[in-house]
Amino acid sequence: LWQMDFKGYFALGEGGYCHPLTVLDDHSRFLVGLKACPNETSATVKTQLSTIFERFGLPERMLMDNGSPWGFDQDSRYTTLSAWLIQLGIRISHGRPYHPQTQGKDERLHRTLKAELIQRHSWSNLSESQVLFDEWWQVYNYVRPHEALELQTPSRRYQPSPRPFPA
């Protein structure tokens, strides 16, 4: 099970915004994706997930909230993005509306990301943002002990998916 969400966006010094996309392995808390995105569209998420899937394989299931671009409502059960994930053989789960506790691990990750990285830097552009995200990603997964993991790092518990992303 992977959890996916956007951490609230922030302004960039050169104009525009960074929308951090986070994709977290539920069991190990391994951060399989931390991507600096220019928006929150299905096309952007699909591009970023393709890169993540090529590196880490396909999860069995993904949990996301009901916001754009993966939203779920009675009128539109599937979005373009969720249909693509289903075609890849990934089961889709949505949190209960207005109940962020469903994705508590991802919400906790967002709090840590904000405190340890986002609030401590000024952000010029998306490229610079991704460089800083990549540096923090290494620390978060391979160096920083996690209290919920009995002070182990996520990399010690993470098992890559044996399901490859189709070419």
C-alpha cells in the first residue's frame, strides 16, 4: 500500500508555485516519491508516477484523498488518473471525505517535511526545489531514524515491489 498526496504548495522566488507530490510506502514509511511539481494535474502526476514506478515497481494498492486529481464522488467515480492506475493493476482506495486521519502517515510526513525542509529554505524555482527534495529524501529514507519504526530507518524495512512498470 502506498499513500499519495500533495503537500500544500508554496511560492517560488522566480514566480509560480511548487506543489510537492509525496508517495509513501505505508508499511515501511519509505518515501518512494518526493517530486517538485508545477501544478496538481493528472498529466503531471502521471508523469511523476511513471518515473517512480520505473524505479520502484508497482504497488498493489494506492490510498489517496478525494481531492484533485484523484478525487472520488458519486457523479464521477473514476478520474483519468485513477483509470490509468487501475489499468496498471493497482487497486485504488480513497480516504473518508474530510477525514485526513485516514492518511495519517502521509500527513505526519508532510508535517516533518514542512518543519525540516520547507520552512528552512527560500525557494527559487522548481529545479532547485527538486535538488533540495532529493537531498532531504536521502536523509529521510536512509539516515533519519523513525520513532514509529523503533528508531530504524525506512530503508531497513522497505521491500521494492516485484511488479515491474510495463514498458
